[in-house]
Amino acid sequence: MDDVRRYAAEFLGTLLLVFFGVGSAVFARVQGGVVVVALTFGFVMLAMVYVIGPLSGSHINPAVTLGVLLSGKISPLGAVAYWVAQFVGATVASFVIWGLVRWGGVADQTGALGTNGYGVHINRGGAAVLETVLTFLFVLVVLVVTTRVEHAGFAGLAIGLALAAAHLVGITLDGTSVNPARSFGPALFEGGTALRQLWVFIVFPLLGGALAALVAPLLVKRSPRYRGEPEKPNPPAPSPA
């Protein structure tokens, strides 16, 4: 039952992140601009860390789950279940956005259902590098701040700010993915070019997440809790002379 609750939390968290984040671009990109969209993603992520973080870890991003998997903090089976929940959540959120545009009289201010894409302000190679670097930053922050238990209360703030910063940099270039599920949902309903370019926004965020998992241990003190090593008993105190 606990496993089901964790998967449900990942489904719900990803649904809300995509609906509010992508929705802010589709519904208010012109009036709000880049800052509003970036802050929406960051604020929703921050909120989800505190709402579902104690239950599922609030990954709500396949790249984060990959980083956690490579860090040895989730089983392969658990990671696959998280990925399924995340992609389904993003798909449901994107369907609601698509429905509002198609049947609800809502104007799509992005002209492409908030999908990620390259070719106008950045080429494919540039998008690949950009997504790798931005996702590396975001997943690195997640892995490091959630390991430092002394700062656990501020983890959500750091994670939310990192996601907002990534969006501030990338929105005008490729729409900012850093999350394969976030890219998958809108592309599925937009189709066309967005669907053909989707692979870039799946492969390179995952690469960034994997690189973050390799670097994170270098920034965290070696401890049994992080490295998955058994606790070692303290050495006996020396006998008094």
C-alpha cells in the first residue's frame, strides 16, 4: 500500500507541475513573460517538495529519478514505477491543457501547446548542450540538498529556485525541458515537429541527471547513510595510563 501511495504521489505531483508550469506558458506567456513562467515552475516544485516529498521524495521528473537510481537510493523496479507515474501524470495534465485550448476557448499564447523545440533561437546541438547543463544543475541541487540532513528544512526552497533559474535561462531558447515527462505530455498532443524533436528533450535531460549523480558524491561528506555502507562501530576508548 505504501508503494501505491508513493506512485500516486508522483503521478499527482507531475500532473500539477506540468499543468501549472506549462499552463502558465500557454495561458499567460504574453502577459506574464519569461519570469512568470519560470517562477510558476519553481513555486510549484517548491510546494510539491513539502507536500509529497515526505512520501515519495517528490521526484516528479524522470531525470531526478534516474539520478536517485544511480545514487543507489531507489530500486530499479521502483524507478520504473516512478517513471510510469510521471509520464502518465504529465500526459493527463497536457490533455487538460489541450482540452482547454481546443474546447474551452483558451488562446494558446505559445502557439505550440507549450512544447519544447529547437530551430528558431537555438539549433539541435545547442539544445542538447543546454538541456544537459540545465538538468545537471537541477538534479545536482536535488541530490545534494536532500542528502544534507542538517539543511533538510530548506531543501524545497533550493530545489524550487534551481528549477526557476533553469527556466529563466532556457525558456526563450528551447522552452526549457529539464524533465522528459514535461516534454512528452505536450508533444503528444501537439504532434508534428514537437513530436519529432521530442527525443532531444528526453535523452539529454536524462544525460544531465546521470552526470549529476556522478558528481554529487564529490560534494557531500562520505557517510554510511549516503554511500549505502554498513555502520561501523566506534573504536574503543584508550585505557587510562
